[in-house]
Amino acid sequence: MDPAVLDFTASLPFDRRLGLHDLKGSLAHLSMLASRSIIGADDEALLRGGLEEIAEEITAGSFPYDLSFEDIHMNIEKRLIEKVGPDGGRLHTARSRNDQVALDMHLYLRDECKRIDEGLQHLQEVIVGMAEKHEDILMPGYTHLQRAQPVLLAHHMLAYFWMLERDRQRLAGVLERIDLMPLGAGALAGTSFDIDREQVAAYLGFSRLYENSIDAVSDRDYLVEFLAFAAIAVMHLSRLCEEIIIWSSVEFGFIELDDSYTSGSSMMPQKKNPDVAELIRGKTGRIYGSLIGLLTVLKGLPLAYNKDLQEDKEGLFDTVDTLKNLLPPLSGMLGTMVFCRERLAEAVDDDYLCATDMADYLVRRGCTFREAHQTVGQLIAFCRQKNNRLKELTPDQRACFHPALAENIEALLDPVKVVEARLSRGGTASAAVAEQLQKARAALSAHMTK
Amino acid sequence: MDPAVLDFTASLPFDRRLGLHDLKGSLAHLSMLASRSIIGADDEALLRGGLEEIAEEITAGSFPYDLSFEDIHMNIEKRLIEKVGPDGGRLHTARSRNDQVALDMHLYLRDECKRIDEGLQHLQEVIVGMAEKHEDILMPGYTHLQRAQPVLLAHHMLAYFWMLERDRQRLAGVLERIDLMPLGAGALAGTSFDIDREQVAAYLGFSRLYENSIDAVSDRDYLVEFLAFAAIAVMHLSRLCEEIIIWSSVEFGFIELDDSYTSGSSMMPQKKNPDVAELIRGKTGRIYGSLIGLLTVLKGLPLAYNKDLQEDKEGLFDTVDTLKNLLPPLSGMLGTMVFCRERLAEAVDDDYLCATDMADYLVRRGCTFREAHQTVGQLIAFCRQKNNRLKELTPDQRACFHPALAENIEALLDPVKVVEARLSRGGTASAAVAEQLQKARAALSAHMTK
Amino acid sequence: MDPAVLDFTASLPFDRRLGLHDLKGSLAHLSMLASRSIIGADDEALLRGGLEEIAEEITAGSFPYDLSFEDIHMNIEKRLIEKVGPDGGRLHTARSRNDQVALDMHLYLRDECKRIDEGLQHLQEVIVGMAEKHEDILMPGYTHLQRAQPVLLAHHMLAYFWMLERDRQRLAGVLERIDLMPLGAGALAGTSFDIDREQVAAYLGFSRLYENSIDAVSDRDYLVEFLAFAAIAVMHLSRLCEEIIIWSSVEFGFIELDDSYTSGSSMMPQKKNPDVAELIRGKTGRIYGSLIGLLTVLKGLPLAYNKDLQEDKEGLFDTVDTLKNLLPPLSGMLGTMVFCRERLAEAVDDDYLCATDMADYLVRRGCTFREAHQTVGQLIAFCRQKNNRLKELTPDQRACFHPALAENIEALLDPVKVVEARLSRGGTASAAVAEQLQKARAALSAHMTK
Amino acid sequence: MDPAVLDFTASLPFDRRLGLHDLKGSLAHLSMLASRSIIGADDEALLRGGLEEIAEEITAGSFPYDLSFEDIHMNIEKRLIEKVGPDGGRLHTARSRNDQVALDMHLYLRDECKRIDEGLQHLQEVIVGMAEKHEDILMPGYTHLQRAQPVLLAHHMLAYFWMLERDRQRLAGVLERIDLMPLGAGALAGTSFDIDREQVAAYLGFSRLYENSIDAVSDRDYLVEFLAFAAIAVMHLSRLCEEIIIWSSVEFGFIELDDSYTSGSSMMPQKKNPDVAELIRGKTGRIYGSLIGLLTVLKGLPLAYNKDLQEDKEGLFDTVDTLKNLLPPLSGMLGTMVFCRERLAEAVDDDYLCATDMADYLVRRGCTFREAHQTVGQLIAFCRQKNNRLKELTPDQRACFHPALAENIEALLDPVKVVEARLSRGGTASAAVAEQLQKARAALSAHMTK
């Protein structure tokens, strides 16, 4: 190959991050080759020593990467031969780069999924902590970014807990699809050596094998599935960050972010910009992009391995890094953000927020829901016109709309009571939220004992 | 609202397909309202009668859809009131359109997932059938669309079986995320009526509830997850269709498609165009598009319900229809396609396909893999230069490259023997494929007994 | 073909919208065939009569679409033969469905681009109108959704004018790429009839021809370019709608939307939901989706026509409709929305908004920008700590931070003066905005005289 | 900021590539500041000297990047102050990072667009060269990957010329949208300094200014437009590469790629894998991904600058690099690839390829196109059944299908004559292709004189 072309086709600049996983896979392969007498015990010891030295070099940062060898696999093999002589060339017996790289990617992503799951667990814990800490704060619940009904702040935050919980379930699904050992598929058809794939799987902690060698070297669907998991997860986080950005506007003023998570401006020294939240919202783009990128690569690709598949890595690595690196700042930002109780109290002291309860009250007094709905609508239109608050109307004024409104309806106009009335399971009353919190904690424990 | 604006915001043209699911959900809600005495038994009977009549009208195609009522929910409520009088307005007690539409979508997609799963099962069966029927046919296995090693046709086809198997596992994951009952969340905060969400869930066959009312009305992640499943599945099918298109070219000539699945040309009467395969490959685009479409809608959306969420439907419906409708023609096309044994036999009679085995042979004779690889490379270069086939070389000529090649190496040059040597688990030898087929059949049975 | 397969492959359900454009193209083709004596004058008259009758049927809605003929082209040909007898079969002389459908799509999209351009022009006019009407209103300019500097409302709105202006430039680029006449390319290689493609082009108002017949039938890049234009345009509109949604929150309260463009809630009668703005923001998803959808279809497709290309239509049609239909409600909503002067006045009465000007003042007094920046930062930190407004500080207090601050700095703290100081071209001072408005009007006129 | 958060939000690792463009912009700004006496002549000289030294450091690779300063702009300012003292802080007068980074991106992308345009020009020249060199070679033209009609190889290749020509037109459109100078917009509202934006624009070679300061700092649509251009261009290239991959299969055997552009296999030494073509096809994914990524970032973002916008860079840079780097190997591969004349000659010696011409012949003899089409269809079906070639039929046999077929129809069965008959403009006859080549060369010249 032309050196310029080699540059174009080389994967070393990005697949070098697979080095240690590649060595782990090679050690498993080596061990199996020896136990099946495909290579001798002497060779095994020799090669094992070489591989272990290389692992130390990689860990120490002293491994001499050589761009004239196109990928990490060739770099390691070449280094091995430098260390142990031509017998290093025996390691690749009964193996092809196609199944080797497939194995490396499985090992790599399995590790990263676990770390991401830890980050998600921590974020869930932070949210639970916020909910527990602020259990008495009310805020407006919004639909269409219009105040709709008062809710507990804890309830609002816990909505995100459950999204993350489903994200973790999806991640567990990804891990199931990762849990298939590809080595032994060779280039595409298996091998004529009498290998023991079960042994390799056991050595590496896989519980299942690919049952078809062509599938084993062509399968990238677990990578797409991971990217889809990541896209959904970051979508959830983009929603949370959007709220944080809106809440930290002067106009909302619901929260104050800790200085560690905001920046000033080069020209406007008074600003406290929610950079972290904005950046996480923005990072949604690159993850969606990587998802569609890999789907595009795979579209219409005939079996088995094609060079296009080399393009499975950079978008995936970027997504792994992005997700892994945004979780700690997000957790930190949430854990340190301060709610402005006064502003939130003012915001819920908006008696239109109680319209639903007034309608429900009329239903209990015999109205159909539709009548009740209309009646309350007229009452509110009247208040708007008069520029009155609902609580300022006299019983007589209220009675014009419906006789039952002449009674004492104070409870309907008190946001705390309105919240406390929503005792339905999953509702926003304190008791319901306490039950929800218990379920959330149980879910966290269940993950940890798995 | 302005009528033109109403047109713009109306969802009836597409959400009318939810009619029967909406009624099913309403019947469950009604039953619960009555059992909790939120409405009386008389009203229950009255409303149930009305709802059942409406279901008949929808089924019969006689339901009078009215575009001046923006969505299917309002259409049904209006019709109910027409039928039973103002008491029809009681049905919406303790419910909001937000949780109602969430329930409808869960019910709808649950049904459709099951149908799609059946279509996938059928496709898997067709593939197994093809594998069983053609177990003696060899074909070249390809990498980079270059012939690489001979494989059993059955082995090649079964690669797709396992992709579909993982697709079905993913679909089962989607069904788990669908299995959450949202009703009772109200607009976003729950309800002050003393409802029984567990009863509704049991009535409708859900095993779990949303534990947070805000999450219940905002969650669309199960829809994205479905779209991601569909994108991966159609990606797999696009790969299969690409192969079918290539195989049915005159140059490959590996298969002949049944006339029912091809078209002629308006200008070139001799053509047999693989339209079905091309169209399925092309339909990958719309499914990827719908996936990215919904992800875009959800990006950065604050809680809880926003009108943007109405855009969750058309792309989903289109994906459901697309996937459901392409499976039968695909199964039909595969089931009727004829393999051209002669062309396949010619194609595997290419002794370069045996290079790997020759290298492996040298490894068994003591070479390292790298030496063996080089030796075979030189041998093949020699043949190319001389325009000889490998089997035409004399033992002496072969010996020039390595002494072990002087021996009888016929077995290495016979594609059948080469195939049969790949006995490693998941490999292409007949025995290994037979074992694979058994596992495939077991997987199918496992799905059916679930 | 199997009828179920015919259903799967048929395009009539969506390509019927091309009927009139197909007829227009056929009339041009017919006229050319006659003028080159490829068909006789009698036949021309006969066929022309038939085609014109069909056009009337389509316009009147009485055309008998027949699903057993797969597409609109076959439907029209069949109808023509019904009307004029077997000579109807002469129309397809020197033509193929491949170049015919390419022509139809060019004609269709050319018309739709013009309508969309009119809609964009109208929207720009509405924005200019808003800017002219509200030229004295100030509002906070935001970065990071934090108030940054006061600006004229007119200036803020005009930012969207220029985005739309670039969108229209891009649309003009699309029209240039559409302005290539494909007919005469035949199935892919041209035709042996002595046709006159220039005549057809002139008849239909095209200024250029495809110079390569294979390209003519394979090219779909003008469709992708249109979708990319649409994606960028709707992205701009999604930004505007996001602002409208935020501004119409109670917390911002900057605007009140007209009731015609908002909806109430089934459960919360007090709500005025900005449905139109939300829905437009949401429609971004489907347009992005259609863009990626068509890009996916085209990826890796060999020349020339492939059935996959049939998938070029539905996403395009949907995007045309979406964009065309959202512009009038958007223009209407903007044109009727009312700005709440009081709330905006309160919002700019925030002396931190003047920090930049104070820093600039210090620069004029000899500070480097960085020193000035730090000094103002300290001053503001001091005010925050003391809970003072800047204007409440005494000259002596100010002098502690920098001697120049002891002078009369009232002008720096008056938002109107701060705005008026930004006289740089493109800046927010009234005079600069007036100049900008003039340029905007000139741009509008330039479009209209084109 | 917390150091971990600083890491998360820092852009230095990727925006350092903007260093020289940043300096160029700063020199223009500095020159203007001096000419308007906003800074003194001494300061100008001092700062200019510092900036020039920094440019040398960056060029030489000796610039001391400091990750504790978050971006390239702060790094350069800090270095300037190190070099020239606190007066370095004067450079930022009348400027903000928002308009500064906007300027840098305009300058950067303008340069890169020009380089990409050169790469596209070179690729077009290679294609023209191939067409000229092989003007006598015929090949089958394909639809549905089925042989359809014989065409000149030159004609087929030139189809790509015109796609690239449109790509370059689109790129010219991007350059028009880039040709807007943003500096002077400040953070978002303009500046109170008496700057001269026209001077800066002239200095830097821009012909127009942003007329609205908010738009100037928020606009990223030129980046999206570039990504859309790139997506369409790489889509075209993916089609070409797909063909190259198919053509270099053993089954097609139409071309032989030069060894410099292929790779062998670690396990199958005989393989010549079209790695370059596959990798280019695969790189389509990342470009589509970056397009959707940036569109996602921008969706629903309120004005003006938000931190999300920092995510505009990496996908763009990657796309610039990808496109720039794939053009030379692609040109090289095309320029060195060898066509296998024998295989191509065999492939066009397929008399079904002449069916269209036979139908056209019958039309000339009075048949309607539809009759002719049917007649030829029956003739071909007859040959298939008899396993005869068309040329083997006797005149009498042919006459059974239509009397006109009894005549000498040799010319209809000779692929060369069939090709030469397609003289319609843009058709595949030699004369038409010669004219096309002339137009192609004219287009190339037109680009060069621009």
C-alpha cells in the first residue's frame, strides 16, 4: 500500500485504546491453544511472558506504537515478535483479525457499560437525595411550559429517576447482547483447528457463544443498541438540563447553581451562565449523530466483514466518553444547586393552579366532568376580567357559577392541600411520594445486589 | 381557535387508528370508576353500552369522524354524549387526555409488537427451512465482497437467523418497557379521586404501573426504543436484500427470484428486477428517519406534556406499518427463490478459496502462522504469474515453497473437505451447522411457549 | 406479481399527487414528438385531447384511480388508451418511466418551492412589520438564557429576518439544481429517436438539460438539497418558537398570544397553551427525519435507477406539506401576538445589564479591557453582597473601584442610552436598526422583482 | 470552576486548530482599532509584534498550550500578555468571544472549502481523463443491478462528473453564506466603540457584513449547509465506491484495482480487498452523523449565544478532514484502476440488452410503443424457452412475432450500433459523449478562471 493510503486506512490512531482488551483476549486464546495442544507449553509460557510485558508497557505509556503497522493488533503482534522471536507468530493460529477485533470490542464495551451504569446509579442517588432533602417544597407543575398544577419538587425530580431506571434496564439489555463470545469464528467460517470456544468464553466471563461464525464477525448490532441506549439516556438528560437552564433564568429564578458549574462572561461580568447544563444539552447532538452514523455504515452491507466496519469505532468511543464524562458534572451540579424557596412559593401561589381541583369538586357534587370544566372556565374568565383572585370572590359571586361553590372552598385554593389531595398511586401527595421514594430506593438496592 | 389553525393542530387524521384501543382503555377506566363508586352503576351500564356501540361503529367503518373535534378522544366523547346524553361527560372523571393518550399508545404498540414478532418468527422459520432444504450446497463466503472461504449456503443463511433472534430479544425488551400502565396520572400530578390503578392495569393486562405521574405522561422512551429496534431489524434486512440483489445479477447468477417478486421494465422487457428486495433495502431510510425524527422531537423538551409530543405518532405508525408489511413479501421471496447449483458450484471451485487451509496445514507442520501466511502468499503469487491453478502444480513445484507441500494436499483443495474441516462450534462444517440448526429450532420453540 | 406484493410495491397511493405535473410533461413530450414527426399530427391531436380530458378529471376529482396499475404514470396511460384507443400507447415512444418520473418530480418540486418561497416572504414581511410597529420597545438580550445586554425588540426580531433571508438564498440554490430537464434520458442511456430535448425544456420553462442520461435518471441530489434547506429553515423556526414558548410562560410574561393560536386544557381551564409554537418546534423532528431518510436511501446505491429510489417521495411530500402548512399559522401567530410593555420594561431595568458599558467606559478612560472587566466584576460583586443597585452607590463608593467611576455615570445605567450607544453597523441602536430595516426592505423588494 | 468541570467545558483540545485564523482575525481587528484611534499607534505596534510572534510559535509547534485556559482565544490572549505586558489586554476592546469565535470559524471554513473544492476539481479531472482514455469501451448499463442497455464506459463514468459538478455548485453556495463578516457584533448587541466593520471585512476579504449583531453571533446555518453539502457529496462517492466494489468482485471482474489501493488478508493471502472504496463508502456514516448532530444541537435553541454552540466544532472539523482526506486516495484509485476489456466485452454481448432497440424499431414500423413492448417481450420469452440467442433465430421465426422482424435486424443486435444509435443529447453515442466531454471540460475551465 501507498503510505498516504496506509494513513487513510489505518485504525491505530483510534483503536489503540483497545490494547489492554486485545491482550486479555490474546491471553485467553493462548491459554486455550495450549490446553488443546495446538501450541506447546513452552511456547505458551514464552508468549504469555511477552504479552504480559506488553500489557505493562501499555499501562505505563511506554509502548512503542508504530503507525506503519495499521492497527493495534498488528502493533502488538509485531512487538511480541520483537520480544519473543518468530514464535510470536504462533499466537494468531486459529484466529483472524475479524474475530479478534470482534472480541476486543465486546470486552471493551462490556467494561464501559459497567462504568456508565455506575455513573447512572450515582446520578439516581443524587436525585433521590434531592427529593428527600426537599420534601416540603412545592413548585408549579408545567404543561406547555404553562403552570398547570402544584406538585412537590421531590415528585418532579423523581420523574427523572424513573427515566434513568429504564435507561439502566436498556443498558442491561445491551449487556445481554454483548454477552456473546465471538472468538473462534476465524475470518468468517470457523477454523479447522480443534479449538475450545467454551473455554475461552469461560476464561473471559462470557456466558454464551455466537452460534454462527459469519454472524460473529459481521455483528455490530450490539454497538447500535448501545448507541440507541445512549441516545435515549442523553435525551432524558437534555430535558433535565433544559429545565435547569430555564429555572436558572432571572425570570424563573427557581434555582441558583453553584459557581463551580457556571461560568462568567468575557464581556458581562455579572453573568452566571449554566454552561454545564447547556453543554450536556448540546452533547445530545453528537450522540444522535453517532447513532445515525453507525446505522448508515451498516445499511445494505453484504456479509461478512467489510472494511466499512472499521467505521464502527470512533463514534462509539466518542459516545462512551461523552456519556461517561458528563455524568459526574451533572451529578455535581444537581447535588450543589440551591432551590429558591421564596420564588417557588410565589409561583405556586397562583390560584389558577387549583382549577382542576375545583372542577373535580363540582364533579363530586354531581356535575359531569364536562359541565364542571365549563363552569370553572367561566369562573376563571370572570376573575381575569375583574382582575380578581379566586379567593377574593365572595360566596355569592361564586354561587352565580354553581351553587356548590357558595360553600367553603378554601381547601381547593391552598396549594398544599391541593397537592396532598393527589393520593392516587404515583401521584404528588406527600404520602404517595414517600411510597415512590421507597420504591426508588428498592430499585437502587436491586441493582447493587445484582 | 381559527379553523385553519385547528387543521394545523388536529391529530384526528392520524390518531383515528387508536380508536379501538381508546375504547378498551375507557372501558377499563369506567369499570374501575364504578367499582370505586366514583360513578354509579346506572351510569356505568349506560356508558358501557355507548362505548360498545361506538366500538361496533369503528369496526364497521361507520363511525362519523368529525374534523372539527381535533382528536380521536374528543370524537369518541362527543359521540358518546350524542348516544347517552350529558352523562357521557362523566367518563372523563379522574382522567386527562394526557394519561389517556399515553394509555392508548401503550395498548396500540403492545398489540403491534406482537404482530411484528409473529412476522419475525415466520421469517426465521423460512430461513431455517431454506437451511434445511439446501444443506448440501456450497457457496463462497465473502469478505470485502471478495471470495474468501467456501461455506455452506445453509450456514450463510443462518447468520440472518441469529440477527433476527437478537432483534426479537430487543423487541421483548421494548415490550417490557411498554408494560407500564400510565392511567391515573391525570394531566401530570395524579388525581384527587380515590381511583384504583392496579385494577385498571389488571383489566388491561399490564403487570406494572408508572410510579410517577409526571413521568407517566411525559415518557416516550418506549417509542424511541421501538424505533431503534426497528432500525436495527431493518438494517439486518437491508443487508440480506443487498445480497439478494447482488446474487440475482447476471454476473453472480446465484439465485433466480420467483416472478411474483420481480418486475419487468417498461422499456426493457427482458428484465427481472428484484423490486421487493430493493424496496425493503430502501425502506431502511424511512425507519432511520423516524427514529431520528422522534429523538429530535424529544431533545430538550421540559416536563411534562408539551404539544410537540403529538409528533410522536406518525413516524411510529409508519414504522409499524412498514415493518409489518415488508415481512410477508420478504418471507415469500426467500421461500420461493431458487438457488442455481451450477453457478454456485463453479464459484467455489476456485482454489484460492483454500489458501487459509493451506496456511493452517503448514502451521500444523510447525510453521508459525505468520510464516505459513507468507509462504502461501508466495505460492499463490506464483500461480497467478504462471496462470496456473494450484492443483496443476507438481509436488516439486510446491516443495519449492515449503517441503511439507510436496505431500498429497488434495484435501486442502477440495471445497467440500475444506468446509467439513471447520468443525469448531459455530463453524461451517455440516455437523456444526446441524448443531446450529438444532439450537435455532430450540430458540423458535422457546419463543412459542412463552 | 402477487397482488399482495403489488400492494407492497405500488406507489399510486402517494405518487397520485404528481398527476397534473405528469400530464404537463406528457403534453410537452407529445408536442415535441409531433414536431419531429415521430408521431403524426392526427395522433398528436388525438392524444392531446385525451390528456386534456384526463387533466380535467384529475382536477375535478373524478379520475378513476386503479390500484391494480402500480403508479400514476400507468394509471394515466391506461386511461388515455381507454379514451383514445390503442394509439394512446404511442405517447410513451422515446420515453421511459425513469426519465418521466424524474421530470415529474422536477416540475412538482419547482412549483412547491415557489409556494414555500412566498410563505417565507410573507413571514419576513410580518417580522419587518413587527419590528416597525414596536421600534421603541426594549427587551433584555440573552446569552445562555441569562440577561446580557438591553436590545431593541425590533433588533431581536430582525435576527430571524436574516436567517430566513439566507434560507431563501438556499432555496434559490435548490431551484437552480431543479432547473435541469431530464426527459430524453430514456431508461438510462438516451434514445435512438431523433428527439429535441431543448424544445421540451423550453416548453416547460427549464433553462438547462441534464448532459448525461445516466445522471438524469439517477439524480436525487436536488431532493436531498431541498430537504437540507427545509431542515435548516425549520431549525430557525424552532428557535423562534422556543422563544415564543418561553416568553409566554407566566414567569417571563413578555407576550400574550392571541386565542386563535392557543388551546385550553381538558383539565385545566385557565391555561393558554402555545400549541402552534410547540407543534412547529416539534415538526423539526419529521423534517430532520426525512432528510436523513433520503440520505440513507441513496447511500451506496449503484447506478442507474433502482427501486429504492421510489422511497424518495413520501418524506419529500411530507416535508413540502409540513413547511408549507406551518408558515401561515406561524405568520398569523406572530402578527397577532401582543408584547407586554410593562414586563419588558421591568426586565430591562436591571442594572447588571449595563456592566459591559461600564467596562467599555473604563477602557475609554485608559484601562485595558481586561482590567476594566475585572473592576466591573468587583463592583457588581460588591453590589450583590450589599444587596444594592448600582445606581444606589455613591460616587465615593464607586471611586473605590476606579477613580473614573466617581464621575456622573448615569448614562451608563440607563438602558435606553446603553442601547442607543451601540451604533456600530448591525448594532442595536435605533439608528442602526433603522438602517437594518431599510436593508431588510430592500432585500424583500429584490426578491419580488426577480 | 471546578477543575474537572473545566475539563468538561474546555474547548482547547479541539479549537486549537483555529489558532492561525484567530490571529489573522485579531490582526484585522487591531489594525481597525488603531485606524479608528481606539488604541494608540504604539500599542498597535506592540500588539502586532506579539501576535506575529505567536503565529510563528503556532506554526513552529512551540506554542505553550495551557489547558487551564479553556479555549484557544484565552490561550492566545494570555500568551500575548506574557509577551507584551498588560497592554495585551487592550486587544479585546470592542470585541467579545462570541463574535471572535464566529469570525474564526468563518475564516477557517472558507479556507477549507477552497481546499475541498480543489480536491473535487482534481477528482473531476481524473474522471474526465478516464473517459477520454477509454472512449471505445462498452459496458452494460444497469438498472436494478440488472443489465439493461449497453453504454460507453466513458458515459457511465461521466455521470459522476456531473454529480460532482453540482456538489461544487453547492459548495459555492456555502462560500456565499460564509462570506459574511461577523466581527463587531460584540457579545450580541454590537458595541459602543466607533468601530469600522467594513475595514475589517475588506482586510479579511469578506464582501458582506452580518447586518444584525444577534444573528452574527447565533448563526451556525452556514456550518449545517456545509455539512449538508458534504453529506450529498459523500453520498455520491459512496455510490461510486459501491460500484467499484461490485466491479472488482471475481463475479463481475470488470476492473482490477492497483495494489496500492487494496489490502490482503491476514488469513487469506490471495485476497485483493478494495479497502479504500469500502472505507469511503463507510465514511458516509460519520458525515451523515455530523450533519444530524449539528442540526440536533441547534434545534430549539433560543437566541443568542448558548454554550451548546460549542458543540458546532468537532463534527465539522471531522467532516472537513474526512472529505479532504478521502479525495486523494479516491482520485488515485480511479486513476490507476484497470478495466478488463474482455470481461466487459463478454458482458455486453448479451442480446437481451438490445430489447429496447428492437421495440423502438417496431415503433418506427408503425407499432405503438405498448404493442412493440409486448411483441419483444414474447420474442425474448421464446428465446429463453428455446435457450436460443436472438441472433440464432431465423427470419421466419422472427416473423412469427412481427412481419417487420423478418428483415435484416443485425444492427439491432450489435451493441456498438445500439450504443451509436443513442444520439439524443446527453445520450451514450460516441458523438453525444464527445459533446458531453467538451461541456465537462468547459465546466472545469469555468471553475478555474473564477
